[in-house]
Amino acid sequence: MSSTDSIPSTPPCYPQTWLRWLAALWLLAVLMLAWNQWNFWHAPKISTDVFAALPSDRQSTFSNQALQHIAQSNERRIMVLAGANNWEQAQVAAVQFKAHITAIEPTLTILNAEHDASNLIDFYTPWRDALLTDAQRSTLGSADVSALSQQALARLYGLGQMQVTNWLRDPLGLWTDWWRQQSSMTSARPQNGFLRIDDSATEKTYAALLLEIPDSAFRFDGHRRWMDAIELAKKQVHNDLAATSEGANIPIKWLFAGIPLLAEDGAADGYAEMNTIGLGSFIAVIVLTLLAFFALRPIALISLSLAIGCAAGVWATVAVFGEIHVLTIVFGASLVGVAEDFGIHYFASRLQPSAASRWVLMRRLLPGLFMALITSVIGYAVLAIVPFPGLRQMAVFSAVGLIAAFITVVCWFPVLDRAKSLHEGAIARALVNSLEHIPALSLRKALLLSLCVGIVSALAMTQLRVSDDLRSLQPQASELMGQQIEASRLLHLPSMVQFVLVQGSSEQQVLEREEALQHQLAQWQQERPKDIAPFKLQMLSSWIPSIAMQHTNRNLVTELEKNVLSRVAAALDETLERPAFASSALTLQEWLNAPVSASIRTQWLGLQSDGQFASVVLLAAQDNGLARSRDHLLWLANKIQNAQEDGSLQGVTWVDRIADISDLMQHFRVQMSQLLLIGHLLVLLALAWRFGQDAWRAWLPCALASSLCIAILAIIGQPIQLFHILALLLLLGMGVDFGTFMVEHKGKEQGHAWLAVVIGGVVTIHSFGLLGLSKTPALHAFGTTLLIGLPLSVIFSALLRPAPSLHTQAYRPFFSRGVSS
């Protein structure tokens, strides 16, 4: 802005036609954007995948790929467990549920557990003699043939002994024991088409049913489709049981688990938050604009700029990332509370008695608006530095959305706002006049205020706690999550975030290294402390041994079984000939291509970009899930690391995604804290270029607000983490805007600048206050930080404004040419 002199009625010549051409070009761009959004929302590419929002792994891309592969194996499956006091009652409930759910949702596929078990046995039968447990291999290596022959005879005449195949094909019962070990990885047993789980802790028996949805779990249409169907089926089962005298007294405990249900629940919450935040912010804009300007035109134009900004944000995000995450939309809904500042500032200036024509006014406002845009965009753009894909989407959405809203205000408002003047409502007049009752602090008093804030902040910092643990970002446990945890305990499901990565130069080397890990594990089991529960590893080599191991097993079994059959034949005075088995070993590719590998084939990562093959070994929980305690994981990780260092295990790496991401969050929290300080310095330098010796008045409100915000967070006991620091970066971008607006305007104009600051600030505070209600802890941290910091920035911007009598300095102009009216 040039000076405090009155605005000339006929300003110097400026190419108004050029501005109209810009408005026309922007209209063309908006029409194209509208067409794009029409097509997008008819088939929205909205992701609800929680893994898509996780950060990149600095150490290796394998862990991310492994996590995605593991999730894919169960991405479409839902587990339903009906628990009762005995198997008969549980089975009745499961049978009725199965009938109702298929009628309610025919697209669901029922997976038959017994059919799967039968297929497994049929597939492995040709290689029966190549499959041994470690214990069997150790025993057979030193076994007495005479004793084995007696055991074989006993098995031949024994009644009631369970055998997977006929006696002649497995005279030593080796296969039965091998299958028993395989089934020990889970507590579930196939029975009558269901999975039976006996829970000794609660003395209940569960009948489990596996459902499979037709599409990806992360395709969401805004409704809890699967959970609604399940709840309806459960209700009908209870009605059916209540209608019978026997069933009326059967207490059924239901558990529902699976990625589809969790993804659906999270997405539904996200959509609800998006609607709440977006609609709440929009209503706040309309109400405050109407109260301040007492006209529909400002409401319409400001709403237009917001709509274009949000649409542009969606377009840019999808264009860059191929899709948009639901959390990005939730966060983007708060953009409404920021983008309206441009329009509100324009119309607040139109209320001035000496307001110039709309073109001249826009030229006068442009430097302040442009600086506000730059600081806000920089604040959002900083989010893209952190390698969290979700944050990068939010950065693109918000930065592009703000730029689009800014262009709309600059190009269209002077064209569409054809009224000669605006009516100043009573509320607007009161806000303008309220500034007269707020003192403008001198430099000495400002220093005293800063000293007081510094002392309070320093004292509060003694209570400051820092938390980088990823677990602190998990939403509060819901009923559904509780059921998921209980089902995992019952089924001994492996962890998907802590696992072992095995690498080798060939497929066979990977399998051999898995077998070496299994052998080492047996020794570790003997050494484990008493307070650490037993554990097992779910690995590919348990189902597809290496070719070398198959040959070793086959040579051992073939020789022993021939000798045993020879002795049994002599005892029976019969001729017994050992059946032939597959002459070649079972290969990894044969196994991967077979349907029986479907449940765990995603643990095979295959050939990687560095020329290495890789697989994932999962930690299976045992003994009510105690194997997943932190002490146990740390103990196992140390064992693996020590084995790597002494050379007893090669190509084996312990991966803890929670620890990795927590370390990454700590690294970037420190880095962003440093960047925050640098950002404040750069903003102060930019303000000094524009405002000269008054620059501190535009910067200090935000600096004091940031300091007090951290102090208040410390006092209320909220641990500081990465997302609080990122919110402070946004506060730097938005808080400086308030100080800039107050310094830009001089004399009586300060009252209307204060009006714009208050209205814009209230809407922004309202938007981020709603964000603070989010169930997502990261968004909650954003909202809480800004809910504290923004009001402080507004208050300090008024206190630290230049006194009207001293405000005579001409600031450096951004533009030197005039505009025609």
C-alpha cells in the first residue's frame, strides 16, 4: 500500500481489459474443473486404505511391500464367530447365521473350511514322504528299525487311531504328526463346515464362519454395507432362537473381525467427519458473513471461491496421486475456514466510507492478500516434506485449493461485485469500533509482553512431554476393534506389523534360510525366560520345504519305510510293497500356482529390484497372545540381531514397522522443529522487506501465539509429537496473515481490517476446532493445536498493531501501476 493519502477517483491508467481477460480465462478453467469434478464424483477414486497413509521406509522398500502383501491375503475376508457354552449351541447359531447372511447379502461368498482341508491333503499326498517335522527328522535319524516295525504293526491293528491316509502309504504315521504340527499354528479345527475354537480362558466354544466380499475392502460408497448386513443377520438369528423353547436360553457371544469391517468403519467415520467439518465450516462462513455484511452477494461470492478451491484441491490430489484418501478430504474440509479470508478481507474493505472502486480496491488489497497466500501455501507445502503419503496429499489439496480460491477472489470479485456500496450491519460496526478499546502496544510494552510470555512458556516447558510412539496415533479402541483383538487372541493370528524378512540370491536359498531360522528358533525356545510365552513362526518353508530338505527327508523316509514294511511283511507272511510317490520334488512355483497356497502365498515377495529374492516370516501368537508382548518382541529381535552378527543366520532381518515409523516420526519431529524456527526467521525477513521497521508487529503475534500454544499443551498434559509441530507450521502461515492485515491498513482502515481478521479468524478457529473433534489422533492434534494458537494470534495481532498516530510509513509496493475504475 502506498500511503495514507486519499484514493484518487481517477487513478492512473491500468489495463482493466487485461484483468477482464484473466477473469475470462479463469472462467474457462473453472468450467473444465467443474466437468472434471462431475465425472470424478460419479466414480470417485477415494482410498480408505490405512497402509496407503503410512510413511515410506528409509531403510528398505521391502517392509512396505511386505505389509501390503500380508494385508492382501486377508483384505476381502470377514470372520464371524458364534460363541456358546458348547459346540452344539454354537453350531446352531452359525448355521442360522449362514442362512440369513447369504439371503441378505448374496454377493458374499461362504468359504468351506472342511473343503479347504480336504484339498490340502489331496495336494500334498504325492509328496508325503518328503514332508517331515524337525522332531521327526531328529528321531528317525537314530531310530531302531525293530521298534519302528512294532509301532507300525500296532498302527495296523490299532482301532480308533486317526490317520490322514491309509496304513500302507504311511506305516509310521509320519504324515499324521506332520499335519498335527501344521494345525498347531492355529487353535481352529474344521468341523461340520465350520471352524471350531475351544477357549479355555472363558470356557466357551466358537463356531467360526469365513466370508469373502466381492471387491476390495477399501472401496467405500459411504455406507456400512457389510456391517449392516451382519448386524441384520445376527438380529434374525436371535429372533429365530427366541422363537424356540430350547434356543431362548442359549446365550450367544458374537465376534466379527476382518479388514473389510475395519476399513468400512474407519471410512464411515471419515465421511461423517468430512460432512460435519465441511458443513459446519460452511454454515459458519454463511452466518458470519450475513451478520457482518447484511447482504447475500458476499455470501454467494465467498461460497463460490470456497467451492472452487475445494474442487481444485480434489482435482490436483487425484491428478498427482491417482486417488484421494478419505483423511485428505476430512482435512481438506477445514480448508473452508482458511480460504474464506481472501473474500472476507475484500468485502470488509468495501465497507469503508472512503472505499475506492472495486478495481482500485483490489489493487490496494493485492499485496496483503498475496503475502497471506504465500505464507499459508508455504505452511501447507511444508507438509509435503514429511514422507507420509497422507500428509503429502493434504499439502497438495490445501495449497492448490488456496491458490484457486485466491485467483477466484482476485479475478472475479471486481467483475461480479457490481454494487456501489455495502451496508454495514450493527455487528460489523460493533466489531470495527471494538478496536478502539484495544490498546496498541508500544515497543517497550510489546517487549514486556514478550518477556511475560517467555517466562510462562519456560515454566510450562518443564512439564513438556514428547511422544513419537506410533501407537499414540491409533484411534481409541472401538467395540469393533475390541472384537478384532479378541478374535486374534482366539485364533492365534500372526502380527502384521512385526515380522522377519528373509532374503537370498535364489528361491531355494530363501527357503533354506527360513529352515535355518526354524532350527535356530528351536534352540531359542529352550533358552527363553519363563515370563515369555511360547511362540511359532509362520513361514513358507513349513508348507514348501526347500528341494534340499525334501531330498533329505525322502532319502531318510524311503529307507526306513522299506525296512519296516519288509519286517512287517515277514511277520504277517504277506507281500507288502511300498507305494510310489512323486519322483521329483515339489517346487516353489508349483506350490504358488496351486489354490492351496492362497492363504499364505502373499508371504512370498519374489524377485526384488536389487536382484534378491525375499519372503516374510510371521510371528504367530501362542498362549492367549502373550507372545506379542513388547518384552517378547525385544527379546526375539535381539536374538535375531545377535545371530546375524555372529554369522549363524544370514539374510534374516527383524522388521518392526511400529518401531520404524516411530523412529521416523521422531526424526521428522526434530527436523520439522528446526524448520519451524527457520520458517519464522524467513517470514520475518520477508516481512522486513515489505514493512521495514514495522515487520515485527506482523510477525510477533504468531510467534507469541506459538510459544503460548506449546506451553498450554504442556500444561494440559498433551504429549508433543510430529503433528503438533506440523500444526505450528500451519499456524505460522495463517497467524502471520492476521498480523499482516493489521499492519497493511492505516488509520481508520484498521477497524475494517480488524473486522476481516475477526470474522476470518472465527471461521478458521471454528473449522479447526471441528477438526479437533476427529477420531483420528493426527487430525485431532492438528485441530487442538490450531484451536489454541489461532485465537491467540488474533488477540496479539490487535495488541501489536501500529498505533494510528504513528502509522505513517509508506511500505514497499508490490505493484507500481494503477488501475482504471
